[in-house]
Amino acid sequence: MEKEAIKKLIKPLSPKLQQQLESLWSEYNKGETREAKLVKALDKIETIIQHNQGANPPNFDYQFNLNYGREYSTFDPTMQSIRELIDKETYKKIIENKAD
């Protein structure tokens, strides 16, 4: 379904640009290159940041964030450090929610 959505989005572009974008999307999904791994890790981390900083329902499960996408951050020590910082924010949100 996602692949069809990408094809639909890039259809108005030139064939060369379509091929380039589809190739990048495929690289991202496969996660074989260092760049693809970095983007995938940042994508997951960004979602958690939104959860930590945004407005969520009162019963939002912050505990879920502690495991969400963790495997994508393990390839690089810097990404692991960033993930640890984000997890600290998540723990704070868990504590805050228990106090409410």
C-alpha cells in the first residue's frame, strides 16, 4: 500500500526524478545503507519526541515509547545516546502521568 502511495505522489514528476525518489524510498525501507539507517532511526525518535512534547489523551501509553523503534537506534553509538536522552524524557512523562 505504501509503495502504491509513493508511486501516486511522484507520478507528476519526470521519469528520472521518479526513479531517483523511488530508489531512495526503497533504500530507506531496506535500511541497508548507513544513511537509510540514520533516517529510519530519526523517524522513530521524532515520533517519540512528538508524543513527549505534544498533547496526548489522558490515558496515553508512554511506556510504549520506550520500546518503539529502539532496534533502529542500535547501529550507532551517537544514535544510541540520542535515544537514551529521549527515553529519559519519556520516563519523566510516565512519572508525570502517574502523579495526575
